[in-house]
Amino acid sequence: MQKTQTVEAVYESGVLPPLQTLSDLPEHSKVKITIECEQQPHPLQEFFGILSDEEAAELQRTIAEEFGKVYDRDGW
């Protein structure tokens, strides 16, 4: 058996079922798992929660108003 294997899995309902067969791994073998998430966080995630709901709503209104000043239904 290989000393290390890289196996992809999808986390579902609290378990990590492998997406392929584990080669030569005997049943009930104890293994060590290192998690490397392939999904990247949203680029704005670090800013989440900085504004209050009221501040965010005001910012959205301001953006909509300013956008309306430079854009009309016929284009820019």
C-alpha cells in the first residue's frame, strides 16, 4: 500500500465520502486526514458585517441614485 494517497471527497451530512476507491486500504484502518478546501472565499467576505443594516441600505440607495444620473434606458 502507498504511504500517502490524495483522495477527493465532498462533505455531505457530516461525513466525507471519498469520490474514488481507496486503493489497498484494509477495512478499519486508522488514517490521518488533512482538509484542503478547493472553494475560495468570496473576495468581499472579509468586509462582511462592517456596515450596519441601516448603513448598507443607505449605501444601496446612494448607488442606485448615482447610477440613475449616468445611465438611462437608452444607454450611457
